[in-house]
Amino acid sequence: MTGKRENVLIEALPYIRDFYGSVMVIKVGGHAMVNPSVMSDIIQDVVLLRFVGIHPVIVHGGGPEITEKMERMGKKPEFVGGLRITDDETMEIARMVLVGNINTKIVSLIGKHGGKGVGLSGKDGKMIMAKRKGTQKIMIEDVEHDVDLGWVGETEIINPELINIVTANDYIPVISPIAMDAEGNALNINADTVAGDLADALHAKKLILMTDVPGVLRDQSDTSSRISRISVDDVEPLIEEGVIGGGMIPKMRSAKASVIGGVERVHIIDGSVSHSVLLELFTDKGIGTMVYQDTE
Ligand code: ARG
């Protein structure tokens, strides 16, 4: 190939310069996590970010893995409004899967690619303090019922101190979405929300949310209809129009909140595309959907 390979690097240069020294929160999750080679590519990208002077902070999910483990142990996962009802046993399984398995795997991959990872949960350094969400109302055959969500948490305070210490010393923190309540109990919290809250608290330059879709699609049935850039002002109109629907609604609303809260740009990218992080960050067009403030 006689292609202009140098152009790739030249296109990246202004971004490398602009990103130098900044913090970026990267939420990894979805199907990318169950494919070891995709996962390895993602972590390789993250290690590269560290070596061009960016301070990456990884937040991981684990919903599908928790569900799988529960089913293997003969437990039936139940959800209310997208939240997993978390009894004592479920919380134990969630901790095993998130902290014991996924987190340590990511830390190993960072090491394999030449970086230094540190596994943490939201309990470490009282990083994520939360309270129990308590009961939620659901309708069963037109009758209202109260359902106790158990150990599901709602974030109250974020203490980013420990992360700052870790990143300032060139380590890459890997955070499991588990919070602590005032009594020291572990609480199950949504990983997207944690990523958004941490990005705000760390004054991150970017929040990158990995999904299983190419971004926001104008036409759900056409994966080439991706909307490349969305201003925060257009998020609600696009929800009303139905262009942003389903699981993308909470993601886009939290993206919007983060941008308003001071994160420069939020990027929603398809984690299953090889090296999606590099393609989004170091090219002009990117490969996902970027949420930004119109004053840019
Ligand atoms: N690489 C640039 C950045 O990280 C631009 C990304 C553009 N992405 C997009 N989906 N339009 O800020």
C-alpha cells in the first residue's frame, strides 16, 4: 500500500497536543467485554492514551456477566425500571463477578500491554458514597405494588481524591461500580451513572461511553445512519422526535448532564469495533456520536 500513512499521525497531532495532561473517563461494557480479543484491543488503546500523556480512568460494567452467573447458580435475575433487584446473595455474586473477575482481568490486560493498572471499587477511599434506593412502585395487572430493590444504591457523594493520587503517579485506575453506604455496606450502582459522576467530579476532558451500537442512529434499522455530532440543545428534541429511544435515552441524558457539568465532550462509541477509542479520539470525524456544547 502506498497510502499516506504519515497523514494518520499528522491528523492525530492536534488532538495529542490538546489532550496532553487531561483526565478521560472511559466506561467499558457491553458485548465488548465478553470477547477477549476486543477487550484486549480496548485496553491496549487505553494504555496508549497513558503514554501520550492522557490520564485514563476506567469504569467497567458487568450486567450480562452477573446475569449469567446468577442463572448458573439457579437464581432468576429480576429488574425494575432497568435496575437489578439485589438481595444479599445477588450482591455477593455481583461483587464476585465485578471485583473478583472483571476488574482483575482488566488490570491484567493493562499490565500485559505495558501499563500499570490499579483495581478499585467505589468503596476504596470512600470514593462513591451512596444510600439505598429503597422501594420502587410497579404495576402488576393494574395494581400498584412496592418492590424493594435491596442493595441498589443511589450516589450521594463522590470523593475523587484517591483517583487523583493514583493517576498523578501514572497508574491507570480501574473502578468497579460498587458504592458504600454510611454503615459500610456494599451497594450495587449503575456503571454509566458512576462514569458520568466521576467524570464530573474529576473535571474530566472527556467521558467515553462504550456501547454495542455505532452511536445514535437516525434510522434504527440502518447502522450507517449514525449522527456524528449532537449539541446538548438537541438532545431533548431528538428524544421527542423518537430518534433517541430506549436505552439510549438515559445514556444521552447523562451525556448531556456531564457536558453541562463541565466535561468538554462525551463520546458514545461502539466498543466492538477494533480500536474504537483511538479512531474516535485521534481522527477528525471519529466513529461514534459526540455530544458537545454549541459554544465550542
Ligand atoms: N477526535 C476529536 C475529538 O476527540 C473529534 C471526534 C469527532 N467525533 C465524532 N463522533 N464526530 O474530540
